Amino acid sequence: MRFLKFPKNQITILTKTTKTLVVKEMQPVRGMKDWSGDEAWKREYVMERIKSIFQKYGYEPLETPAVEYFETLSAKGGGGDEIKDEIYYFKDKADRELGLRFDLTVPTARFVASNPTMPKPYKRYSIGKVWRYDRPQAGRYREFTQADIDIFGSDKPCSDLEITMVAIDVMRSLGFKDFRIRVNNRKVLEAMVLAAGIPEDKVLDAFRAIDKLDKIGWDGITEELKERNVPNYEKLVAMIKSNDLEKIRTDLEKFDAGKQGLEELGDLLELVGEMGLEKWVNIDLTLVRGLEYYTGNVFEIQAGGQWSCGGGGRYDRLVETYKGRPTPAIGISFGVERVIQLMEENNLFPENYKPTLVYIAPVNAYKEAWEIRKKLIDLGLSCDIDLMRRKLNKQFDYAKGKGYKWMLIVGEMDVKSGVVTLKNLETREEQKIKLDELESIKQIIST
């Protein structure tokens, strides 16, 4: 029987039929993706950068299970059974209702509620995969990665400031210069609804429509508000489109929610100004971000592109949802895939987003090559080595195919002379390196 040749990196199933052999490709589940090669290195680079900023601000890591009880997942925002259509829901062999986590905040709030004696504030970061049963489309997957920070226990404006500062430092660390953090407040939004004369039972309809501004524009929002039978929406739209708190302050201050919201926004913007960060922060009254969930200031990070790459806000009642003590909380989350997409669009990945590897090519000097590799690793270099006992030309092809820039040729005759050959695979230039001067390789490849 002749060997069948399949494309590289493709898993196949062979199914025998009466007349032919059918090849069926194995693919990831719809809405999910394998990450390998440069894509995987970019993900590692971004997540390490974000994590380093989180740690500099004193956040500690927390890992939670991917699977939670459905009761836990459905409690957020009063989702109830309706949330089953939006998440990965299933039952286990004991007939327990479970689901895959759809964010990293819910498991953390459950954790905080279960550990009431934990010192406050509790500042944690989590970087991990989450799952949502959305319709897959460009830039949106059903399995994606979030990088998340939260502060539990502080209701002070300085907590809002710290979240803002971390977000700014993350974006700057990743190379973004033209970005902004849009800020609004849940209580201000409530006061605008009241000032417009919209009845309580139409509040969510109004803001669900306005939350689609980036997708359908103001004309589309107007049509949707009409379809949802939201009365007096014209005044609400006018207030939001003005994006001028001073212009509508008198209307908002007629309501307690308006007074509180204006104070919360004012406190944050004052602190932002004192820290010299106002160029990155601005009020945007169109920002809604799920009114059922947030209780105060809300944030969204934009750096061009079609979508935001992060968002969050204050949610002071979530821990109580999980039978915990009243615990004010605030947080923000970055969508790793969207951050990467924006970095690619803006050419922000540096040359060293993945480690520089030296490929060691033995030529009849395997023992010596492995000894040299160990010395280079001890010097802090990253080194790959031939594991297939290939001839030099085949090793060259492999190293070039992997995108390696440097090859260290360890030949039998060179070793006897006390040298090895360092080859730049891009320029094809070669130079001899003395065996007692291997540390010079580190300097050469870093220039």
C-alpha cells in the first residue's frame, strides 16, 4: 500500500468505505482556535507585559476553575435561566447544572464571598480563558482570553484612580500612544433617564439601544427606541449627544442618583488631573456597559479599530449576590485577542516579542554541542539543538523555517581547533568564536 501524504500539521481521520478512503479533517470547535508559532509568541508577549504591570501595582494572582455551578454563573446581573443561551451550559454525570465561566470576575466574587476574613482591600489579577456562546465573527471568538484586575473592599475614589492608572500603564507598556479611556457613571445614566421622563420599565430598553451606538449609529438607535416604544427618548438622546455634563448638570442634580454620580465622576477626574493623566481620560455619556451589573463609574478602553480592547467599572453589590458580606468592588479587564489585533494593525510588536534563539548545529560533534548548549543556557541564552541527527544542510533548512536568526555550527574539526562558527542566517555572515569566549555570543546577538 502506498503511503498517503497529508498537509503538514493536519490531523486526519481515515474512514473506509466500499469504494474509497475518505479523509476527514479534525478542526477546533466552532468559535475556537489553535494558537501556534508567531501567534502564540505574540500572546505570550502581551500577557507577560500585562501581568508585569499588574504585579507592579501590588496585585496578586488568583486562579479559579473553568467550570462553575450554573447557579453561580446565572446570579450575575440577574441573568437567571435566560443566560443558558449565552454560555456553555451542561450537566455532569451526577445531573448537576454546570457551565464554563464567561468572565473572570464572577469566580472571583464567589471566592471573596467564601472567604470573608480575607484582609481588605483584596487586589487580585487573573489571566485566563473564558467562554461565551456568541455568534463567531471577525475578532470575536467563543473561547477567548481575558486579563483582569479587581479591587475588593474599597469604595474610595482612589480605587477608581488606581484602576485607571493601571489601564493607562498597560496600554503604554504595549506601545499604544493614541488611546483613550472613556468614562461614564451608572448613576448619571439613571438620572438622565429620569430627567427625560422615561418610565422605569423602559430604562433597560433605552440603554440597550444606546449601547449599540458603535454598531448602528444614531439613526439606528432612534429607530430601535421607536420599536421598543420608549417614550420621551428625544430628550435622552439630546442629553447624551451633547456629551456635556455642565450643560445638563441642573437637570441631573434634581435626583439623588444624579448628585451621587456627578460627585463620583468629579472625584475621579480631579484625581486623574492631579496625576497628570487627563490626556488619556475623557467623559463619554454614550458609554453604557450593562446597567444591570455596574453601580458607579464605568470604563472602556479604545485605541482605534472597530472594538474596545478593555472595559470595566464599579460593582459594589456583586459579592452580596453570592451570599457574601457587603463589599465594594471595582475592576477592569483586557481582551487579549483584541489587544493583539490592535497591536498588529498599528505595528506595535517589537522585534524581540519572542526570545532570540541560537540554533546549535552539531556536525559529528554531538557531545561537544550539548556541552556548549548547556554553557550558553547558563549564560542566559535560549538555545535549540538538532534532535534528528540531520546533515548540516537539513539543519540549515529547519532553522530558517523556524525563523531563527542565529546558528552555531559545532563541527568536529573546529572543536579540535578550539573554535565554533556563529552564522547569521539572515545575512549569511559567519565568524569564528573561541570556545573559551562563548560569552561573547550574547553580546553579538543582542546588537
